Amino acid sequence: MDRLPFLYITAYPLIFWLTGLVVGGGLGWLAAYLLRAIFKAWPAGNSLSMILPWRALVFTLLWMLWSPLFYFAFHVRGLPPVTYDFVQIGASLALLTFIVTLAALVRHWFPSSLVVRLVSGARSLAVVAVMVATLGIGTNASENFVHVIRVVFSTTFDISIIWQGWLVVSLAMLTFDLLPGVLQTILAFLANRRNTPVPA
């Protein structure tokens, strides 16, 4: 077995995993403790923060990292393959580890009701659906979106085409994240009101 393929399936995943744990996990831990201090001083902030479209932000960045448009938008085609691997895979794992760490700690300290968690899961799936549909290999959605943008750019060399495509995806993810977020925030406020003891 060649050494290079062996490194790609053993050493590379280990390096990326450890890098994601250290960088993303460390930043997620710091952000979680910051939110813990804020929510203790301002209890309503926990429910209100649920409307924030962090899913759209994270998966928009992931979409750009894994989209073929990344090569054109940031002029990274000339980078060595190993360098690009670290930029793409390392940054992706760091982002995901950051969110997983942050969410796990905040939910441990400030647990939500079942219906709030279900809506939260639905929001995440909705945002992921946009990413999968537009990046899915061999799907009609990806061929009609990413491929068309690449073809138009290859004929016009207009970099604004790439950013317009990224903006469309960003707005779609933002919409799929914010609309259920309003419902999740309302349900969280109602749940907190029911759990608040009434003064005698």
C-alpha cells in the first residue's frame, strides 16, 4: 500500500481531529462560559438568544469552504494540496467542534423543554438541507446551481457571479433558520413563564 494514501486515511484525519478539538473546542468552551455569565446576570437572554441565526452563519461558511466556488473566490488554486486540505478540512472541523462544544455546555447549564429542543433540531436540519441540496454530488439541485455558476464564471470571469451565488445560499439558510427561530424563542419564553414560581 502506498504511503500517501495511507497518510490520507490515518494521519490526516487524526491531525484535523486534534486541531479541531484544540482550536474549536477551546473557543467553544470560552464562548460557553461567557454566555453562562451573561445568562446568569440576564436570565431572559437565554430564551432571547435562541432567535440568533448561528446555524445559518456556520453552515454558510461551511458551504463556501466545500463549494467548488471557493477555488475561484479566494484564488487558492495555486496552493499546495496539503495546505488547501488544512484550510478546508481543518477550518470545517474547528467550526463544527466550536458549535458542538458551545451548544453542549449551554444546554447542560440551561436545559430547555422537549418541544424547544425539537424545534431547534428542525432548524438545524432545515439549514443543512439547503447545504446538501446545493452541494450534493450528482443531484439536480447542485448541477443547476453550483455548476451553472461555474459555467457562467468561466465564460465571463466576473467574480461578482460567485458572490451572488453565495449570497443566494446565505439568504436561503438565513430564512430557514430565522423563521423557526421565532417559534423556538416564543416557546422558550412560554416554558420559562410556566416554570417561574408565582409569589404568594
